[in-house]
Amino acid sequence: MNRYFILIAVIFLGCHPGKKFISTKPPQNVILMIGDGMGLTQITAGLYRNGNKLHLERCKSIGLHKNYPEEKSGDLITDSAAGATAFSTGVKTYNAAIGMGPDTLPRTTILELANFSDMATGLIATSTITHATPASFIAHVSTRDKYEEIATWFLKNKFDLIIGGGAKHFSKRKSDTLDLMNRLKSKGVTVESYFDKELENIDFGTPNRLAYFTALDQPLPFSQGRNYLPMATEKGIEFLSSKKNPGFFLLVEGSQIDWGGHSNESEYIISEMIDFDNAVGKALDFAEKDKNTLVIITADHETGGYAIQKGSTMDSIKGKFTSDYHTGTMIPVFAFGPGSEDFQGIYENTDIFHKMLALLRKNKWFKSQK
Ligand code: MG
Ligand code: ZN
């Protein structure tokens, strides 16, 4: 009798309409994807050109962030350094700051916190890996143009994977004669480059840590033959998730959507946007199967004051621009996976850091103090 009573009680409690049985399982892995300069018009233009569909539409949790930099700067317009530092450290700072607060003192980044909790970490970009967006996650440098100083942070800080351009900042340095590629190798990093091997021929199964350089300086635009971002995202996720770490943190940047905005070229924006969205598709495919991965897709700011004009069709977008620089409009945030509901609403760009951290802290293995 007792056994039946317990069984009935369990069924009753389990079905009780007043109880919410929502999974509170936190994400083990976080993939943050930044389309640099990707405002709503950039997304819309890419969507129509891509046959009225984007992988981004698979995300059901959508929000907006306010991206102005430190208020004392007296300007509502952020650059990519302050924008990425807001995401990486949760602090609004001055334009050009790389992982530094407004007082020019370093702030701990989400990548450093992930390293401290033994998570695997990675950075993938279609610019140099020393460029403002990826740099703000791994380096602490007063101004973004100190690329060679930024490169030294890839030795001071741990990472498991980097894929991007900028080999010259590591091995053809002007400020000193250091060969940072050799130094990475002596630290156990497998270093490969486009010069010797295409990305599809890189063995991701063997290395413990991997740095793959896609260009000596800036990688080409997609329209001129660069095509590694979706593959790098897919292989990079496979690589990081195969490690025996409690989880992983990966940053993926579609760097050149911004450059299409700066040069006021619709076609440049659209091809970069679709390439970035294909990388988003790879991350969402993994998250769908894995069920322990949070994917967040956003931008640092809009670039170009871009607007779609009358007379446009799905195949032929007529874009006009109000600026050759960044603009101050709010930026959409798309999220998928456990914790994605937290990214609904309107909030500061710095809250993206705080929301990621709050979710990761729900894991017993996450060390919240550094
Ligand atoms: Mg960037
Ligand atoms: Zn820009």
C-alpha cells in the first residue's frame, strides 16, 4: 500500500499545475558571437539577399542593448574596443581601451574567468586576432593600435584555440626582435598558418592547444575569397568541446561587416553578414544537439547609419548611409540554449558580461573569485 501511495503522491506533485518544472540547468559552454558593426539594417539586408531567411531566426530570445561608452567620454558613439571591453569585462570604458577600465587599469575578462575555472577558451575572427574585438577578451592595453603589445598577451594569458589574421604582430615585429610564434610553440601551442596549410587540412584532433593564422595582416574580404569563418566555427567548437574541461568559452567575430559600413558599400556588408550568419548556423547546430551550450549573437554597434531605400528588392538592396563611422542606435541580441531567456529585454551592453557570468556561476565547478 505504502509504495502505491508514494507513487500516486509523486504523480500528483509532478503534475500539479501550480508548479513550474522549468529546467534550471545552467549552460556548461558559452559561445559569444559578435558581428562587428551589425545593426538591424545590416541583418535585414543580409536576410533578404539570403532568400528571406537567416540562421539568426532560430533564436527565440531577443533583446536590445545600449552601447554608449563611459559617460565621461561625452560621446554616445562607441568604438569596437570600448564595445568589446563592455562585453568582456562588464565595464563601460573610454574608446580605444582594450580590457581596461576608465582609470586605465586592467579589468578581469570573461575569458580569464573561464581559464581560472579550467574551461577551454578560444577566439576566432575575420580580422587580425590582435584587432580590438578579440583583443579585448585576452589583453589589457591602454590603446587599441598597440598591436605588438597586444600580441604579447597571447603568451601572458592562456587560450586553447585562436584562429585569425595578424601573423606579422607575432613573428615580424617592428618594436623588438621577439618571435612570439616560437614562444607559443615552446609553451606547447601547435602553430599553423595559411602559408603552409589550408584550414580544411589542419588536424584538429591531435593538438592540445592550437593557433592558426589566416593572414600575415588582415584576412581578405569574403568577396575576395576568404571563406574560413563557418568552418573555423564548426571545427573550433568540436576542438574545444572534445577537451576534458568542465566547459568552454568561445568568441567568434564577423569582423568585416563593420568595414563594409565604414566604406559605405552595401555589397560588402551583405556578403560579410551572410558569411557570419553561416557561422551562427554552425554554433546553433552544435547547441541544438548538445543542449548545454548558450549561444549569444550581437554586435558592438552599428556602422554607416545604413538604411534600405525605396526601390529595393530582395535581390537588389539599395542602401544609403548617413555616416562613414559608427552610429548610436541600440543593437539587437539573439540568444539560444540554456539561460537564453535572460537576454530578453532592454539593457546595457555591460549586462551581457554580467548575464553570462551569473549563468556560469550556477555551475558548481565555476570559481567566481579570482
Ligand atoms: Mg572588430
Ligand atoms: Zn568600425
